Amino acid sequence: MIVTSVNELLLILHNKASNSAGSLRMHSRDDTIADLAEAGERMVERLRKKAFLPEARKGLSVRYGIAEAAQLLNCSTNRIRMAEEDGRLPPAPASDNGRRLGYTVADLLNMREVLDASPKRGPADPPVLIAVQNFKGGVGKSTVTTHLAHYLAVQGYRVLVVDCDSQATTTTLFGFNPHFNISRDETLYPYLSIDPTQKDLLYAVKKTPWPNVDLIPSNLELFDVEYELAASGAGGGSVLAARFRKLKAGLEDLAREYDVVLLDPPPALGTISLAVMQAASALLVPLAATTPDFCSTVQFLSMMEQVSQQLADAGIHVRYDFVRLLCSKFDANDPSHAMMQQIMQQAFGPALLPVSILESAEISHAALRMMTVYELERPIGTARTHKRSKANLNEALSQIEQLVRRSWGIAVPASEEDIVNEAA
């Protein structure tokens, strides 16, 4: 018998336990797993509502001053002001007392189009599908994915984030409660299941508060795909191979509307992870600067090599434009982290990105509010901590942006100041 849902599996287990003469019963509601899960979900919903008041929906209120806007567009502030004066751009937003409010992300996107400062790929350049993967939990996989999505959005790219992990941390960081707001039919399940009800992935794409970032969400029921594919694959690999090819084809078709697609697979070697790894065109491996994380990452890379060879033997080829490792939780004040960073550099060479993401209270504080540092209107901690954290994130994540642009055969755009200095 094939179990078609998590709820059905739980019902079967419940009935078997009830029919057993010697079954154990837990009389305290506080001690049951179901009650603990329910209490936790209620608290998540309370946190979500508290963070996203008054409408209990996530918004995007961050604004950028003209100097920061000019820096993001690689132009001068005078060019922006001149465009506003001659009517090509709307007047700068201002409060009732005339004070400049700053530009929204939507304003920046419009400015990029008007001033021809968009970094979007050319028609002949393929979108880049990046899988952010490591089988070791706690390395900040979903945090890296979400921060990278928001960084690329600020830079002007069109981004699609695909949450393939039934734990749905990325979905939560985008402001959706996977238990209350997302049904199984809004995840990848209707497309990947044994009895699919969707022929493409358009049905699953949701808008986010970011005007140039879309999301395919996840929830716990996506794990049903693992059950179904594992059961169907027991008698042969044809169904699995078909699903691998289907996910790749569906993502590539959808990716035509984007510059970068970020894939957040489960932190385990399962059918969904393998399908995601095969669909991706690039691989980013986050890891922390500890011995267990290093050893686990080495095992992950070894397993990926073995699995890739087995998939190749089955006619399913895994090819990446680039593979990079990113130290995602680096404490500059911890000597053991510095020592482990040297070990990683010796082991992985240039595949290890030189700039690590620093461990920061600002990232943790933002996550508590189901946000990234890029969504904060003002510092949560000190202004110095916020500035340092954002500068580090920009430097670390720009390394990936450069890899994306190199895959298109172009470099990161030079600023007007760089062009003038070079000419001089």
C-alpha cells in the first residue's frame, strides 16, 4: 500500500496503536508530539502577526537615499537629479514637510529602466539556476538563500526562489506561514507527484513584498513526494528519472522570465534533493568554520560525486557552470574559526569564496522578525553593527553576483567614477 499523504500515514499509525491491547496512552496533552507541534504553530502565527502588523502581511518599507541609490545604479547623484528635473523620472518622494523620504525598491527598478542601468541578462544569456545545498543542518542554508535573493533584488535582478524543503524555512522568511497560509497544492507537489495535476509550474509562483522577487513556497506536505517517489522507484528508476527530467524542464521553462533562480533543497540525500541538484546549473555550498561542518561538507561532496556518476550511468547528467563553497557563519574573534578557515582554504583552494559571511547579531535579530538585513528600515542593534553586517553581506554575496555575470560572459558594471579614473 502506498501512503498518499502525511495525514494518512498518521491516521494508519493511530489506528494500529488504538487496536493494540498493550498500547501506551499519554494522558497529559502537554506531552504529546501533536500538541507540541500545534502549540509551536500557534506561536509562529503570533510572531508572524506581530512582525507584520497592521495587516498581518509582510511588507517592504526599506528606502534608499539618493547617494545610496546612485551607488546601486553606478551613476552620479547629478544624473538622477537631472532626470527628475527634465521629467524622465518622477520627483523624489517627500514628506509633508518637504523632507526626502528616500526611494523604494520599486523606485530603483524604474530608475534602472529610465537610466539604462539594469543588470538584466541579455536575450541570449541563459538564466542561472543556483542550488544552495549542504546535507549538514545548521549551516544557514535558508538564511543564505533568502539574503542572496534580496541582495540580487536590490541590485536590480529578476529573481525566483524555489523552496524545495518541506521544513519551509525560506517560505517562512518570505512572510508566509507554511502551516496556515500554504496548502500542498501551492507547492511543487502537484507537479512532481505520481499523479500530477499540473503540467507546468506557473500555478505555484507567488508574489512577494519585493517587486522583482517571486517565490514557489513549500510546506510539510511536500515531503509526500519523497514517499511516493521512493515507493515507485523501488521497482525501477524510470519514474525517478522521469521526475528528475520533469523538474529540470519545468524550472528551465519558468526561468525564462528571470535572471537568477535560487533553489533551496532539503538538507538530505533524497529524491527531491537529487532532482534539484540535477536541475541546477550552479552549486553554492554554505558551511560553518567548524570541524564537524568541514567533515560533513567533505562527505557531502563525496556523495555528490558518487551520485552524479550513478546518474550519468542512467543517462542523467549533472553539469554546473560553477561550484563554490561559502563560509556562512564566521566568527572573526574565534581563533578556532580562523584556523578552520585556513584548513578550508588549503583543501578547497579557489572554490572557497574568499569573503565569508560573518556571524552577526543583526542577522539573528532580523530572522526573529522573519526578515533579512536587507528588509530592515533601521538597525535593530547598534547602527555600527547594522552597517558592518550589511557591508559584509554585500561583499560576500557580490562574489556570487560576479560568478553569475561571468557565466553570461560579462563583468560587474563599472561605476562612472571608475570609468573616469580609467580614462584619466
